[in-house]
Amino acid sequence: MRDHKTARAELRGDCEQCFGLCCVALPFARSADFAVDKDAGTPCRNLQDDHRCGIHARLRQKGFTGCTVYDCFGAGQQVSQVTFGGRDWRSEPPGQARRMFDVFPVVRQLHELLWYLTEALALPAARPVHAELRKALEKTEELTDGSPEELAELDVAAHRQEINVLLLRTSELARAGTKGRKKNRRGADLMGARLKGADLCGANLRGAYLIAADLTGADLRGADLIGADLRDADLTDADLTGALFLTQPQLNAARGSAGTRLPESVTRPGHWTAQV
């Protein structure tokens, strides 16, 4: 099994090894995140012939903030180079290109699960379930290596549910050692909530709606943030040290500062600097 650092690196998008799949396969609607409408399977108007974005350095200024938030967890290079053996969708028959676009979201979900499992295995407190986590990781990796036909028929939701049981147990074990009360805010509607300086240490915030919430200076150490919606949440000077299952896309969607403390699994978004 690969070491944790290598596994993390492989579960990040590598646009150099991808045929711009996220810019073609996925749909988006005109909104605060996207300047125009785009159907699934239709190339974005900003996609160049070399599969690069023509406005990559100006996405936010041009109204494509959603693109700067997205990450495929390495699914783009997997589908491009492994599943379809380096074959460019531009040179494939329409039916094969559509299959590539259909498979990409499936592999993206599998790679997101691989990220969570990799992070879970790095938690010493989760040692009682490490064996099960390793088996789940190996099974998920095997699924990502499936043929286009196998991936298209895969019941990702069912597999995700199996993994979720393990991740929930991992969360309980990891948060058991957190000081203070273990607040349960799972799935809570906290949109725009005033949580400045809130003690959310070790809290269960799975799937919570924290859109535009004020979390300035909040204590989120060891909190479970899997699936939490952090779009436009203010994390200025918040402490997310040891936060569980926090992903880069979640962080990219939020606002923060140089004083925001982060777990080592993620990096400080570049656009935060302009907001300090």
C-alpha cells in the first residue's frame, strides 16, 4: 500500500494528464458561480484545443468562481489515462466520447471515497477499524480500475453507503478523545448562522449547511466536516486543526485569512489573501 503522502498526491487533479473532462462532462447553470449555462457533454466555451482553460488566471473575475472551487480528486487523469488508455474524446466516435463523460462522475465519486479512506487510515484513534478501512480502500481502488462498461453500471450510491458506515465509526473514535462536549449538528441548517467564536471542537457537522455562516474565530478542532457545505462561510482566524474529512473543494468555497489554522491535508486557497 502506498504511503499516505503519495496517496494524497495521487488523489488531486492533474490537468496535464487530463483531457479537460470536467470542462466538458459536467453541466452548470448561470448563477453566482458560473457566468453562463452549459449542458453536460458540451465543451465549455473557454476550453481550448489543448484542453486548457483560456481564462484560467481570471476565472473569478470572469464569473466562473465555481471552476476555482472544483477538484476531481484525480479522477480526470484516471479516466483519461487509465480507463480510456490515453484516448482523447475529441478523436473518439460520439458514442465513446459520451461514455467517457458518463464514466467521469462515477470515478470522481470513487476517488472522493478514496480520499476519505486515506485520511481515515492516517488517524491513530481509528486503529480499531484500520483493517476494515484498508479492505474498503483496496475494494474501491479495484472498482476504479474497472472497464468503462463496468463503471457505467456500478451502483456508486450503494458502495458509498457501505463506506459511510466505516467513516462514521472512524469519526466517533477520533472525536471520542476531543475535549469538551461533542455537539451534534449533523445535517443542521446553519445557513448564515452567527457562530463567531463558537466552540465546535469535536462537533459532528456532517452534511451541515454552513453557507455564508460566520465562523470567525470558531474552534473547529477535530470537528467532522464530511459533506458540510462551506460555500462563502467565513473561516477568518478559525481553528480547523485536526478537522476530519475536510476536502480542498470545501475549503476553496469558503473565505478565510492568514490566521485560519488548517489540517495538513489541505492547502490555504490562494484567493483568501485578497480577502484578508
